[in-house]
Amino acid sequence: MTQPIRPPQRRRLWSAHAKLFGTGPLNRSLHCAVIVAHPADEIVGAGCLISKLGDVSVLHTTDGAPKDLHGARVAGFDTREAYAAARREECLAALALANVSEERVVDLAVTAACAAECLTDLTRRITTFLQQTSANIVVTHPYEGAHPDHDATAFATHAALRLLKKNGFRPPAVFEMALHPGPDSLAKVPEFLPGNEAETTTLLLDERSQLLKQEMFACFETQRESLKVSPLGPEKFRQPVNYDFRLPPAEGKLYYEDFEWAVPREQWQNFAREAWEDLFPGVSAAKTNNTH
């Protein structure tokens, strides 16, 4: 008997969202790059998500140690370098609990609170990182005025994606994680700031996930006081809107302008405009996401 001819099986195409927030083999089929400003940002903002993924690389744009030694001395260190080294080792221990090995962690080691001063270099180094990791999804900070280093990391990540496309590479999909300093700059809050009504995906933490995240938090002895008042979750994510980095991320006073250590917004914008012109001469910074 002649067997009927069956049409060829079509491979199902999963969306980036489904791959990132799916379960089992679905989200283990992707290559995810997590790009954050400071060691521990990825744990507070996305620690449990990272633990659910099978192939994760992490990049820190700064070493988490500002020029001002107040935080270092509170943590028991006399030098910025010793404080930065301790923060790195703590972060590696926390990431190991999420099955991310040391060789998958890259530190660009810019001085904390100074990331905006080297946007061109950060962009190029992030571009190389994305090429080396073959990432098809990136998780990073939003451009929302929460912290100048967060905004600098967002700038450099989006500019790196544009460089990839310009050079013939398919850039990965981008998701933003919710995270900003608390009102006293002590706590780390896994929430987006008001002003962007984009759809948010919320990752609720079950009992097992809460225990894992508590173990991750416990790795950060230098951040003990901060994480003691920081919520474990839920973790929140969204896809970015169209950013124009020539303009402030929000109207009125920016969130980080309440902190004395933060670079003034006008200076941050000057750094951004200069870097964009250096990277993309004569090209508008508007609607960067449409280029990905």
C-alpha cells in the first residue's frame, strides 16, 4: 500500500520572550548575556532567572568600587582596589550557586560611578564580548535615570548592538531588568521607575527560589547592610522602548540627582553625545531599538 506523502515538519520558531521565560529545554537552548553595572546587580535583579538558564555569561562594566572610600571603609577595606577585589570574589561565589562559572564572568573594571566617562570604550568592549559569547538574548539595565552607571551600561549595550548590525552580525534580543537604588541609596530595589508603561514580565519566587536567592545574598559580606533591606523579589523584566540617548531618560529631576556622588545630568548627556558621535558620526541616536 502506498503511504501518503506527509508535508515536511516545520521547525517551531519560539519568540525570544518564550525562550527566556520558558521552562526546561526551552530556555536552556539560548545563549544569554547579562550585562550590568556593578557586581551584585545581576543577583538582585535577575539571580533566579539566571539560575534557570543553561548558558549564561555575565559582564560587569564597573568594579563596584567608587573613588570615594566611604563604602570601602565601612566594609573594612583601606583601599579601593581591595574593596573591588572582595566584591568580585563575592559575586563569583553567588553566581556559582546559579551554575555560572568564573570563566563565564567578565569584568571591565571601570571605577564605579565613572562609567559615563568611557562610553566609547565600553561600547567596543561589550561588542567584542557579545561576539565571543554568541549571545542571542541580552539582559541589561533600562535607561531611566536610576543610576548613572546603569544608564551608561544601557547606552553602551544598545550602541554595541548597533555596531554588531552595522558590521553584518545579527544582534541579540534585549530585555531590561528592574533595579534601582533605594531612597537612601542603601537598598537595591527590583522595580522599574515610573514613566515607562511597557509590558512587564514578573518572575515570582517560590519557596525554593527564595532560599536560593537568600544564599546568593549571603555571599555578599561587603553588601550585607544593603542587601539586608533589599527585597528578594519578585524579579521584573521588559523589552526596551525606543531610546534617544541625546536626551534625558525622563522629564524633570532624575532619580540619581538626589545623590551627591552622582554625575550631573548635563555632564552625563555631554558624555553620551560625544560618544555617540565618535561611534556613529552623523547618525541620529534616536530610535536605537529599531536598528537591532
